[in-house]
Amino acid sequence: MHTTIKKTIFYILLTGIMLLVLIPLSYLTTIAFSNSVEINDYPKTLFPTFKETLIVDWDEDNNYYIISRVDNSGEFEDLYMSSRYDRISNYLETYLNIYKAEARIRK
């Protein structure tokens, strides 16, 4: 009887220690694989997503490109606006590691 209780307590403690190590490790892994925009998302996801939904749209009224993304709540968030394609391209490359030709964005 005593050995069963000792084993149960040992495994409960072992499981608790494993969770104390794995939860922060999972968080740090998620941060390590997040791009610079995802780092500011709240609430954080437990696992990295490795994909991003972006929309690059031309605003006819104001004559500029708008880069938007879908955040964790499912709403669109405006990231950047510019009328010059080279600035849009530079933003995509620098902050999001996306390389697209102007013809692909204009489609």
C-alpha cells in the first residue's frame, strides 16, 4: 500500500516538473518562430502557426497600398500604407520575409 502511494506521489511530482519545463519551452519556441508582427499578438498561441494571411490592397480614393493581416481574433489589422511599391516591397521583405514581384501584388 505504501509503495503505491509513494509511486503515485512520485509520478505527480514528475508530471508537475515536466510541465514547469515544457510550458515555458513551448512559449519560447513559439516566440522564436514568430515574425516581428506576430510577436505583439495577444493572446499568444501555444504553438507557432508558420502561416500568415495578408492582404495587399490598392485604395483608389487615397491612391496608396494597404497591407492588412488577420490577427488572432479574426479581424483585419492594417500594418502599413504607402503609395510607392518599393516601400511596400521593402516592408514585406524586412518585417515579414515575403518576396513578391510587383506584378504578383497587382493581380
